[in-house]
Amino acid sequence: MNATTLGSNPVQPIIRPNDAAHDAAPSRISRKAVAAAVAGNALEFYDFVIYAYFAVYIGKTFFPVSGEFGSLLAAVATFGVGFFTRPLGGVLIGAFADKAGRKPAMILTVALITVGTLGLAATPGYASIGIAAPIIVVFCRLLQGLALGGEVGPATALLIEAAPKGKRGFYSSWQIASQGLAVAVGGCLGVGLSLALSPEQLASWGWRVPFLLSLALVPIALYIRRSLPETHDHAHERSGTAIVGAVFREHRRILLLGVLATASTAVASQVGNYMVTYAVQVLKLPAAVAQGSVLMGGLMTFVFALVGGALCDRHGRRIVNMLPRLALLVLIVPLFMWLAGAPSVATLLTVTAVLASLTAMFGTAGLVQVPELLPMAVRSTGLSLVYAIGTSIFGGTTQFVVTWLLALTKNPMAPAWYVVVMSAISLWAMWMLPESRDVDVRQ
């Protein structure tokens, strides 16, 4: 059975080998507009993932649970809570983007995540206000998840629909690359704070600094997003309910396979984010060394997302989706064995670099292929749902599952085996999806 015959709704992409229709698209996106789109995306992902970097300190501030892993489990569980509002954000904001246009939806997501970030930065600890502290933190995580669930669909749809002929992969790759920049900035701040402050100062107030700094960039992000072009020419034609219904009724096969394909991307990304906690809690490395892995991961994500996008345009989406996933499946266990057996700066940074590079390449290819297989009228909603559901089910539980497995088994290989299982599932899903490089995305 091949990729176009599985299920009751076969994928039937509109193919224009010469890409003439897309070349004649009314919207052309400038480099400035690309920067505007990804700047907001980077800001939002920076705010969201910075929580993971300082999970140890946040856990001690808001969740005074006994035991070595107690407060950490509570903190990463709260981190995961933010993933469970992503599907709701995908439905509401994704449908809003397909109805009202890409630009207003992207401005809305920046506003929502600002409120969530302000709450995290300003909330006093459990010692000051008691049970209200973790309740407020959970609410802020839910709000951030809602915003991010609706961010990826409209921003990626805009980049794909307005990209020049033969450059859709490269232009879309800036979505993942901007996340790498956000991670790298967070890594620099983490290393700087770890070197400048004592552990007591980090636990008391130092972890709040990166959240407060991001708030200063919000007005800039809102301003530059107002300059974005609008690419959805047929907005307002259907209600949000009708758009969501069409995705589940007419494109459920792409939705299902897309979610499964997102599984390894979400898990591998979160294992990469978890490397700081893993280095401190399991490998017993200094905090400054652990934060260095964040910088390495961010830089590799930035570089190899762009490499993956360029390769997508040259060789097609499927091969870039599958080969790096296969390489990660084969390499991840030996790499973690090496890291656990000889924990050091060199081994930590090498393992992080390989993990981030391969994840960035297949993550970029997946972020291009899935929306290209969806028509413009439901593209934002469909991609938002694929991304939000996939990251909620798999990415949202990764840090909690890995922490729990480490506490239960005392086996430092637990994160690697989890990546192996999810990579195998995603490889099958990507095999079932057809090539999309020559699809007419203006339909």
C-alpha cells in the first residue's frame, strides 16, 4: 500500500511541475517581512522554552515538594501543562487566521504570550503567597500554550504562500531557525547568569531575569508584525467552525500522519531542552557547563534548519524528512552511552550538537511538507492542529516522562531509548506521506 491510498481520504495534491501558478502569486515576501514573521516567533519560543532551562530553580520556588526529584517533577509537569492548551490555540487561532487572515492572528499570539510571560516573571514564590503561587504559574503556562498553539500555523502558512518560486523550503526554515536563535539567546543568558550569580542568587531571583528581558522586546515584535503582507486572498468566506470541520472531515489522513510525524520532532526537541536538567541532576556537571549545552543546541538548530530548508528545495521534502530521523534513531543510544560513561564539557556539547542538528533538519522538512499538502483555505488550521496536537501529546509529556523514568530506573539511557521509539513511529508516518515540493500552494 503506498502513501496515496491509505485510508478513506487519499492525499491528492495539486501539482504544477513548472510552479507557474505559484510564481504568479500576488504576494511576494521581502527579507524584512520574513524577519518580522520570525522575530515574533523567536520571542514566543524564547519565552516558552526559557522555563525549561530554569526548571530546577522554578521548581524550588513554586513547588516545595520533598525528595531529590519531587520539586523538579512538579516543575516539569507544569511545563507540560502549557502543551495541553496548544490544540485549543491551534483550533481557535488557526481558524481565525484562515478566516480573518494571517497577520491579525500573528499579532494576537504575541499579545497573549506577553501576558503569560509577565505573570511568570512577577509571581512571588510559594513561601510568600502559598498555594496561589503554583496556581498562577499553571495559568500562565496554559496561556502561553494557547498562544504557541496558534502561532506556528499562521506564520508558516504566510511564509509558504509568499515565498519566491523554488524557495518555499528555505523561507519556511526560518521558523525553526528562529527557534534556534531563541534557544541560543537563552543559552547565553543562562551561562552568563550562572557565572555571574551564586546558586543562592539564581534560586532566589536570577531565574526571573530572562523573562523580564523578553518583555522589553514585545513592543518591537508587535510593531514589526504590523508590516507583514497578507497572503490569504479568500479570507472571510467561511466561519471558524466550518473551517475546523473541513480539516477533520476532508483532511484527517494528513492530520493523523502529520501528528505521528511530529512525534519524534517534539520528543527530540524536548530532550534537547532537557539536557540542562539532565547534566545537572544526572551527570552532576556544574550549572555553567550545563547551560553551555543550550547555546550549542541553539546554534546548531539555527544553522541546520537553514541547511535542511535548502536541501528540501533541492532534493525534495521526503528525503530530508527521513534520512536525519534514521540517523538519529541509529546514533542516539551510542551517543548517550558515551555521555553517561564520560560526562564532560566535550561529550555534553557533542551529543547536544548532533541531536540538535538532526532534529532541526527533519523538523524543518516536516514543517514544510505538511502545510503544502493542505489547501490554502484550511492550511493555517490544519498545520496548527498537527503541530499543537503532536507537541502536546509527545513534546508536552517528554520532560515529565524522562524525569520519571530516570527516577524510577536510575538508568541514564532512558532519554535515548525514548527518542528511538518515537523516531521509529515518525519514520513510518513520513513514509506514508507523498512528496509535496511541486504542489501549488495558492490553491
